[in-house]
Amino acid sequence: MLPLGQAQKGRGAYRSYYFLPQYFRRIVKWRQMDIEYTFWQMLYLCISPKTVYRTTSYHKQTKNQWARDDPAFVVLCCCFVAIAATAYCIAFGNSFSHSVLTVISAVLIDFLLLGAILATAGWLLANRYLRDTAGHSHAVEQRVEWLYAFDVHCNSYFPLFVLLYVVQFFLSPLLLAPGFLPSLFSDLLYAFALSYYHYTQFLGYNALPFLEHTELFLYPIGVIMVALLLALLMGFNATKFVLGIYFGQ
């Protein structure tokens, strides 16, 4: 048990952030975040993403919302992206100021801003066109929460991050080499990572019982396969292209 003074101090600090929504208050009070469970989710999103979404209905029953109320996943993703971007800057960067800008943009733009845009697109698509309003009778109208759509993006993003930040970094000497095989491996890596992203998106929306035709989220995989064939025919190397955007390689 905490001493009375420390307990009162902790409650006072928590009340000082009362103007923030609960989700953001838990970021400030980091001890309230469930880091261990978040690591479990990250692991299973890479090896068995269906397992993660089996808990979605349970979360709705216990928390009365589909979305996570714990920001730990987003916080850890931001930290991992910053660390990975720093590693790329050390390996490929040419100036300190450019490296700082690259790390900031990787977190704020590539992950958070682009994620918010993709989550909003999925949220609008699901609520406007995929809700099954006739097949089931619910006491309360069911809608996809925006925060749940952002959760789905974050869940889908993490395996993509592992492949296109971590695996690509360690394979970069091979992937950046001249020739057909490096281009083949690079393009296959990007195609698999992007396809897995959309597959996990599908699982996230398919876990909601009031949505139908969620296979729509799998359609981009067909476009990715066509793009892969064209890239191979043209000798396009995705790793060289992406690193060229960030570092002029």
C-alpha cells in the first residue's frame, strides 16, 4: 500500500490532467498502460492475427466499446518507429538535421497522420456501406468507432513495420545490390508486407458482427499482385525507390 502522501500526490497529478480524454490521460500516466499484454498482441499479430481479434467481442462486453482504451500499442509503435528510423539515419543519412527531420516525419506523418487518414477511410467505408442494418436486430444501433478503425490500422501496421523497417534494414546490403535477384526479393518483401496489411485490416473489420461484405478490404491485394508483376518486368527495386525518397540513395 502506498503511503498516504504518495497516494494523494498521485491522485492530484491524475486530476491535473482531467481535461484530457481518458485515452490520453493514460498516456500521461504510463503505469496504467498494459505493456505486457501489448507485447503479446504484437507477437500474435505477426504469427496468428486471428487470435488477437478473438478478444474483440469480449472487450465490447467488458468495456462497452470495440476499441482499445489502452494507448500502449500506439505509444510502443511510435517508439519502435523512432528507433528504426534512427537506425536508418545512422546507416544512410548524410546530416544530423536531415536525420532529425526524418525520424520526426516517420512517427508523425508516416505512422500517425497517414494512419489517421487510412483509419478515417476505413471508418467511413464501413459505416456507410458495410453495416448490416437488415440482417440483425440490435437494441442500439451499431457503428464502427473511429478509434477502433485506428486500432485496426495500428494492428495492421505493426507486421508491416517488422517487415519493411526491421527485416529490410538487415537485408539492405542484399536488397540494394544490382541485378534481378535483389529486385525480386525487394519487390516480394513489399508485396507480402502490403498484402499482410490489408489481410489484417480485413480481419479487424470482419470481427465486427454487424458488418457484411468485409472481403472488400481484401481487394487491394489483387492490385498489389498486378503491381508486383509489372515491377518485376520493369526491373523496379522497391527498396532502392523508398530509400531514394528518404535519403537520396
